Amino acid sequence: MSIYNYLVRKPNGEILSMETYRGKQILIVNTASKCRFTYQFEELQKLYDRYKDQNFVILAFPCDQFGQQNPESGEETVTFCQRNYGVSFPVFDLVQVNGGMADPLFSYLKHEVPFRNLNKEKAAENLLLTRLKEEYPEHLEGRNIRWNFTKFLVGVDGEVLHRFEPTDSILLIDEKIESSLASNIAR
């Protein structure tokens, strides 16, 4: 299996093959419009602006599975992202990322690379961990996605390279993107 074997749904219902993105470096993100991490749309747009001319794309997949933090339809979410954060990268239809109804693409992504445990010593991660234990303990099981704004970096060959938790620094993500893009130039 490869990332290119999956189909995704646009907010208008149109089905798109991930094959469309063959040869591009991709950052795939499960997002939400009413999450404490929603500000990351602005950071993601800056990353996209910085690297879009270097064969890089960000793909956002809204998810209402964590605290009902994306109650809008896919089309409403696109409008929200464009109006409030100037998002110009593709935003797809709502997906589930965990459980029996998980989108096949996200089932694949989360099993391709390991996750890191949330660190209780970091305030933001401790808060998230506490909420997960109290309200969503099933998201702490196995390789489940812990919360909105989990990110997966996919190389130009379709290989899943990294998984970033919602609390990971945008600087770390930027560093990994730049490093991966540079290694592709050297080939």
C-alpha cells in the first residue's frame, strides 16, 4: 500500500485520488475550527507560502471527533479557514480519524510512523493529556490520533516520514520540511 492508493473527498462531494499529489511533499493535518489549536491555521499558511513553490502542499482534513470542535460542514469550514486565516491550501471534507469509521487515509497514516507520548512536564501537553484521560481515554490507546492538528509529513516518494503531535513546535515541523526538501534536491 502507498498513500497514492487512497481517495479523499472534497467539501463539494467530489472524490480525488491522492495520486494527484504524487511527487510532492505533503503535510496532512486533521483540523478543527473551534479548537485551542485553531490558531495553527495561520502558522500552516505561512509554511505553505514558504514552500509551495518547492513542490510542497498542505492538505487539511476537518474533524469533529474531538470535543465537537468542527461542527460546520466541509464547505463552511473552507469558508471559515479562508476568511479568518487566509488559507489557500486544500481543505477537504470532514473525516473521522479514529475508531471504526476512521477515514482509510488516516488509518494508513497513523500506522506508518510511530507517535510520541505526550509529556506531562510540558504544561500544554499535560492539559491535553488530562482532558484525554477524563473525556476521551480511547484516543490514548495504540496509535490513535490524540487530538486535532496532528500532522503527518509525507515525502515526495509517498513515504510517511514523521508524525507531529498538536503541541509540537511549528519550528520543528519547518525544520523537518526543509530537511526533507533539501534531501530531494540532492538526489
